[in-house]
Amino acid sequence: MKPRVLVSDKLSEASIQIFRDRGIDVDYQPDLGKDKDALLAAISQYDGLAIRSATKVSPKLIAAATKLKVIGRAGIGVDNVDIPAATGRGIIVMNTPFGNAITTAEHAISLMMALARQIPEANASTHAGKWEKNRFMGVELFNKTLGVIGCGNIGAIVADRALGLKMKVIAFDPFLSPERAIEIGVEKVELEDVLRRSDFITLHTPLTDKTRGIIDRAAIAKMKKGVRIINCARGGLVVEEALQEALKSGQVAGAALDVFETEPATQHPLFGLENIVATPHLGASTAEAQENVAIQIAEQMADYLITGAVSNALNMPSISADEAPRLRPFIAVAEKLGSFAGQLTDEPITGIVIEYAGEVGDMNTRALTSAALAGVLKPMLGDVNMVSAPVVAKERGIKVDEVRQTQRGAYETYIRLAIKTEKMERSVAGTVFSDGKPRIIQIKGIELESEFGPHMLYVTNMDKPGFIGALGMLLGNAGVNIATFHLGRQAQGQEAICLVQIDEPVPEAVLAAVVKLPQVKQAKRLAF
């Protein structure tokens, strides 16, 4: 029986033809994604679902998709797909991470120019038969400072175009190395410097827990009076109420927004302000970009449904069918080791060394390294998968080294991941036990054995009497239930590590109290 694919958003005819040419039964219903009930009723018939941004793939829809094997998003953003729910049902989620980069970058530059010269308002005024030449006094881009927040693929293209306009470009990105900054011609700075020095600020970062509300009242207060803000990345990066206040007060001279916290934004407090340029999420809306991502997602989905090949998957490694059973547990431990180290690292990463010891060194270490890099980068960058992670690391100038060696120590095979920054180096090692579950076996050279729990508390402390009791009492009094408790130390009285698995995330106030314990040097929440 032919695989069946539903296309519930508008894709190009060329992409639909790719499905047909590959022997797939494709059902093109470009408006179905807007009708939740109709989509819910139909989804059980299909092996694949191809979407853009209009279709919302909720847990309820996934539960009804009893045959679904793959979801393909033509574009990079997967905010409209519940990836954990899809993963729980064994459904692969694919995207096209690089097809929209130039188009989105060009839109950001277009909005910056429109904002600088008040083009939308001047256009409307002129069409209305007015000739208000003195009303629309703009500003030049020449010699102005552009602050780029998020200097990955799209941010780097924006920087390149801005340099061509003879702007001074400064960039904040925790993963941007000094070498990469020199290569693309920008000055690498901290976020505070971007806020303080920029005449224009443009956002090109994913929406994560760390970036949500990055432009809030406090950030705006640190900016130059008369700054102009452009957001073509994600709604939620800018606190819209704070922006509205700043636009009215004159602290922000103007803003150009292609994205909003709630979309579609048919009514909004910012609408109607003369110093706002607004577009309806057009960053990827060019004929070239739409064609590229549509064709790419059709090819990826067809490859998977016909041959089992996986590419650009956010929740599945790109590995062959033959090696999958043996490799999959080690991919899981590599990704979790990377996530462990990534969640603990706040400084720009300069290098990553991944050591494969024993039989794991004879496996497909390229897939394992990609999984580890995805784990490292995801806490900060969000939309990173095994395919895109090596490219993203290279763009940010992160040097990645693999080391293979024979068995060392008590474990037959293990993976050790070391992260280097300008100020420190941190390592964590893990392996897979006979039950197939990943385990941590070493942190910073300290022996310690633990599973990866959904919610964990990581504490470094001095090995002094009373610490365990004080920590346990603090968590107990706060109603935090301990599932497992693991300890390790360098030597008696020296640095020690405590890794606690708990039932729920540690509240911020409790975490702050842990940090204040006399023996504690560092405490962080971890999630896996």
C-alpha cells in the first residue's frame, strides 16, 4: 500500500509533484490546517503530515494520528508542533533549518530602512493626497551602530548586509567566538553593550527560556534614547507592553515588527502608532524561499517514507537502519551529556572535545558527536537538531575534536565530553548499562554514578560535615521531594559534587536558598 501524506498548509505545486513522482499518495488540502475539528477527524488516515505555520500539531491531534510516522515543517520554526508528544508516539519531526535565511535577513534590512525613513507613513500620507515633506524627517543608516542579538546564520547575513551599508555592527551571542566575529566583520560584545551603544537593534535569536523577554523594561531603560528596534525572529523576545510604553515616551524612536507574541495579530495595542512598522510574519515570504523549503521538506519526507532515511529531524538521529539498534542508546547518552554540560555553561564556548573509549569508538561517532553538539547548543539556541548542530557550531567558531582510545578504567566503553571557555573547562562522562539506560559516571574528574532524571539539582560544594543534612532539610521544608541522591568528591575535605533527582523543578527561591548554604559553591537546575 502506498504511503499517504496530507499537506494541510499551502505548499508549492512542485513540492506536491515530488510526492507523486516518488510513489506517494498525496492529499493537498491547503486550508485544512485552519480547521482544527476537520483536521482532527481526518488525520488518522495519513502516514505523513506536511505543514507550514498555520497547522497546529497539538497533543490531541497527535493522539488521533494513529498511523502518522512523520511530520514535516517547511521552514525552521516548530513552535506549532508539540515535539515531546510526537516523540512519545514515535513520530519523527523534520524541518528545513536553512532554507529561509537570506529571505529573513533581507526582510530585517528592509524593515530597518523603512523604519529609518518612515516609509509606510509617508507612503500612506502621499496616497492620501498630502505633501508632508517636513513631517517625515528620517535618519541615515550610514555610520550608525547596529546591535545584532543572535549572530547565527541569519544574524550573520544581516551583519554582512549592514556592513555593506557602512554601518558599525556589534553583536551579542554567547556562542559566537572571537575568531568567528573577526571573520564576519563584527565586534563581539556583551548584551549590556548592545543595549547601551546601539542606534538600531535587530533580533535573530530563537525563543527559549533564556531569551524570552530579552527586551523588557529593564533592557529598554539601558538603551540610547531614540533607539530603533527590529524583530523578525520570534514573538515573545520583546515584551510588547514595555515596548508600547517606550514608544510613547520617546525612549524608543520606532520599532519594526514582523512577529508578535500572539499570532495572527489582528488587533494589537501597538497598531495605529505612527512609529511602528508592522508586517504579518513575512520573514520567509518570498517566492524563492517558499519554493526551496517546500521542495526540501517533500524530498525529506519522501525519503523517509520510501527508504527509511532520516534527515533534518529534531527528535531522531540521522543514521542508517542497520546501525540504529546498536547506536541509539549511545546517541541518547551523548545528547544528555551535551545537555548536562550546556545547561551548566553560561560563557561563550570556544572548544568541545568528545572522547570515545572502548567499543563506542568503533561506532558511527559522527552521529554521536552531532547528538552531543545538539545537546550542548539546545539550552541556548532552542531549534537545534543533530543535522544542524555541527553547522551551528562551525558558524560560531566552536572547535570540535573527537578522540578515540582503548578501554580505560572500570567501564568497558564510555563517552567523555569536555567544554572549554576562555575561563574554564568542564567535563562529564557517561555510558550505557545493560538495561540500555544512559548513566553519568564522572563529573569534572569526580567519580559519581547517576541516571538522568527529568528534573535534577546540581550542586558543587566543599566536603564538610553537615552539608547533606542541611540540603536535605532545606529541600524537605520547601516541599521538594527527592527521588535519588548521588555524591562524589575529589578527596576528603576538598571539592565535592551532589546530583539530586527530584520530582518537580526546584523553585527559584529554593535554588537561591541552596546557593546561600555555607558549603555551596554553585547550584543549578537541570532538565532532561
